[in-house]
Amino acid sequence: MSHAPHHSSMPIGLGEYQCSLGQWEFSADAQVEGISRSHIAQALAADASPCRVDDVIATVSELVANAVVHAQSEMKVLLEKWQHMIVVAVEDLSPVPPVVQEVNHLAESGRGLQIVESVSDDWGFAMLESGKCVWAGFALGCDCADSAH
Ligand SMILES: [Zn+2]
């Protein structure tokens, strides 16, 4: 069992940790495009519906963009399978917790977490020994009828 530090603080709704589906490391000036859509789609193909793949990709983009702007540190993106959800986590070296700002359509900054909040089924963050981890969980299925995604 190789559990990352943030696992101890994960909510019970995720069920048991199952396995890693992918892991990517970036320098401080990471481009969001550094993880390609196809990498994530491929990693999730066996476990999640296509709709959820889109949600996960949108979330990774926002979390990485947030880390680039606010943490300005190296970061790690983790894609994990839990019993009830797919979890994506972004770890950076900044000790400052993420802030969800009030809706302000003129503000670019802070919008990222609102997007994460709206497309994910659960999300949160954990402080690590050095830095923090922001994670989001996605139920494996979607509400689409049959295979009409
Ligand atoms: Zn669907």
C-alpha cells in the first residue's frame, strides 16, 4: 500500500482507496496543456463515463492554473481510483490554503475553484508537511440515459 499523505484526511464518502490511475509532475511554470486530454481520457477509460472525463479534464485545468498563479511552485497531479469516485488531486508547495471567492464576474482569479465546485461531486483540500493538496472527487457514472452521453 503506497498511500500519499493526503489520503488520511479524505472524506469517508470516497470509500476505500483503490489505485493510482496516473501521476504527472510539473515545474512552476507548467502549462495546463502539459497533461493532454488524451492522457486523462485514456487513464479513465475503463472506470468512468465520458461525461465524467470532461469534468475531470476541466478540473485538472483549473487546479493546475490555480497552482501556477498562486503557489508558483513545483506541483504534482494525481489521478486516483477510489471505491466510489475518481479523485484528482493537485499538490503544490504553497502553505496558503485555497480560497473560493465570492462570485465576481469581473475577477479572473478565484473562478477556478467555483468551476471545480460546480463540476465535481465533492472537493476539499489538505495541508501537507510541505505545501497543500487540493482534490476533487467524481462519481464514476453520469445521469445520461444508456450510452447517449
Ligand atoms: Zn453521460
